[in-house]
Amino acid sequence: MSFKPSSVVPPFTRPQLAEARHVRAAELFDQGRSGAEIARTLGVSEESVRRWKRV
């Protein structure tokens, strides 16, 4: 039996991961979540969350 790999998705780059966190943070802000809760959920500092919100 031969092995044929399925199409493999390459890993995300650091900028792609950062953008995904920013988008998720925006979604959570829209849901009315607090900055502290967003920081815990995404595993980042509250300062990062505040900075993203300003942007």
C-alpha cells in the first residue's frame, strides 16, 4: 500500500497569526467582552488589547 499525503496546509506565519488575533479581538469587542477577558482568551496582555482597540 503506498502513502499519498493529502494536501497539506502550510503553517501560518507570525504576521498571519497576529492578524488572526486582532480580528478575533475585534469580534470579541463587538460581543461586548471586556479587555481583560479578551486578553485572557487570546493569551496576550491587556495592554496589547487596549492598543488594538485604539487602532
